[in-house]
Amino acid sequence: MCRRNDGIGDITVIGGSGSFGFLWSDGQTTEDAISLAEFIQLLLQMPEAVAP
């Protein structure tokens, strides 16, 4: 079985204010991620004033 790292993650933040931080489980920290493998996860850090 050959694993390919050809997935993409495209996130669009709507609403809120301030800056947002992104951390994909493969270490990428941009809003949009490239070369993703299977089972990659995203952690989105919201400004404290917006967090639920």
C-alpha cells in the first residue's frame, strides 16, 4: 500500500476579530495546508473574546 501526501486543507474564517492561529497535526501553521496525508487534524486557536 502506497500512502500519498496529496491532500489539501482550505479553511475560511468568517466573523470574529483579532488574529487566529492554525496548527495542523503535521506541523503546518498556515490557514491553508498542502501535501496532507490521511488523518491530518487541525487545531484552530480563536481569540479569547470569540471562544465559546
